[in-house]
Amino acid sequence: MSEANSHPLWPTWFGEGLHPQADTLNASLKTLFRKQLADDGGRVGTTYVSADDLLHRYQNEPAVTGLFQFLSDLVFRTAHQANQPVWAELGAPRLRVVMVGAWFQVQNEGGRHAIHNHGNCSWSGVYWVDVDDAAERTSHPGYGVHNGVLRFHGPHLARLGGAHMDLGSAYLQRSSHDVAPAAGRAVVFPSWLLHEALPYEGQRDRVAVAFNAQLQAIGSSAGLPMGFG
């Protein structure tokens, strides 16, 4: 048999990080968010979702600006890995991360977020401010290890409905990926990727910051020229 090579096409890039001063940062964020939650009348039912104006509302708050410096760096490093060959072809343009929306959510008593994706951006992400620790969270008698996880659904999920499978395509069965919530952890993912927050119940509320980001050329708000190969 002659030499043969195989390689994956169209990978899905993720970025994950842990804030190095998460305890101090999260204490400040919880103070801000508790006040906003109270001003808005508290959590109604299982879930509270703020307006997507965190960066405007708290533009002078060091905890918020510090968090988004960390998140912007994570977005850029992830996007660089995904786009490096294309950026090189474009002549290594100078780029900036632009946060086009940011909000926080508070959930408990079975609070969840149904399957969705995000528009008007290339990358989205989640940062957990508070949640039960792993041992407490996963001991839930009903939800177990799935209590409050962030679940991503692979783009080949639709193929399973048509049963395009035999043992040669058994890899298609791995159609989802779970990320466990933990205070101080951040995850960045392509905005088109379907995802959901599974139901959560715990001693502490699950508090998370979500955001959408674009990468723009410095000095311009334009994206790439439209073209299809």
C-alpha cells in the first residue's frame, strides 16, 4: 500500500481559560450584580437575564474592565489559532477585539437556557462568576454530573437523524461536548455553534457573564471581502 495521509477538515475551535485572580474579581462582580438584581426586582422564577449593556453600564468599574481585558485576550488567542493561515494571506492585518454585547444571568431551581446560537459576531463566550463547587454540584440526586453544564452540539448532529452511520462513522455519535461550570472559568466558542445551559439547582446561584465579540481591522469596521471558494 502506498503512503497515505489523513487529516480533519473544518475543525471547531474553543478557547478555555481560568482567571488568575478569580476570587477577588468574582467578589467584586457579585457585589455589582446583586445590586443590579435587587434594583430590577430580583430573580423571577428560575432565571434572571440582564440587559446586554454591561460594558456601558460599568465602564468605570475596575472589576468589569479587568474581566473583559482577560476575555478579550482569550478571544484573540483563540481566533488567532483558528485564522492564522487566512490572516497571513491577508498580510497580517492589525486587529482588535470589539465586544458588541455583554450581559449576566442568574439561575437556580432548575433554571436553564434552551438551545441557541448568536448573531452579529464571530465569537461568543461565557465566564462563570459563581456556582456550587464540583462535588456539591454533581451530587444532585436528579441532574448528577450534568447539573448546570454548558453543552455544545456539533454541526454534524443533524446527520444522526438520517442514520448516516455504520461502524465506519461511529465518531458521529460524539455529537455533543459538555463544559462544567466553575467560578473563574471562561470558555470562548464560534458564535454559530449551537449550545445550551442544562438545568441547574444548587446551594449557590449559577451566575455567569455572557458576551459576543467581533474582530475588526484597526481603523476600520469592515470585515473580510465576501467571497466563496
